[in-house]
Amino acid sequence: MTVEAEQAMPIQFSDAAAAKVKALLAEEENPELKLRVYVTGGGCSGFQYGFTFDEKVNEGDFTIEKQGVTLLVDSMSLQYLVGGVVDYTEGLEGSRFFVNNPNATTTCGCGASFSI
């Protein structure tokens, strides 16, 4: 995918996140699994991010493929994530997937919930 095509996507899937998904799928020995990112109500800031592995692509899901793995986002969640980046980090607080979301006006300390 060209840089221009990647920048035109409504949400980005970082190399670090794709590499971690690829490693986790190798451990699970199930190449059908895909990383699903979703937004739900709740958390300390109004909405919260969720991450799960899913074998099924639902009608209306937005998909991104990178490094041989797939990221899924349902259409309801995508509207809150446009312009964001699904990323992965390892640090003193542990390792986690997270969303760098320019739409979030406030976030909580853990970075798992946000408001718009």
C-alpha cells in the first residue's frame, strides 16, 4: 500500500500493532483470527476502547490488512475512530494495544476511555 493510500484510510494500523497481532496469531496457531477494535459506552470518560480476536468479518466491517494480519472495525465504532491509529506499546506500565485518537477531547489516565 502506498503512503498516500494509507493516509486516505479512515483509521491507521501501526507496524508495531500488526507485528504484535502476527506474533499472537502464531502462538494461537489460528491464522483465521483478526484483531477487532470497537468502542462501547462506559469507562471513566464516557466511551471506552475494546480489543478482541475474532474469526468472523461482519457485514459493514471496515478491514485493514498489514503484514498478513487483519484489523476489523465495525461501522458504529469507526465513526469515533476516524483519523486515529491503532497501535501497540510495551513499557513500564506493561504492554497493550491502544488507539491514538485525535477525536478524543479527554481521556482517562489509563488511556482506555475517552470522550468526544
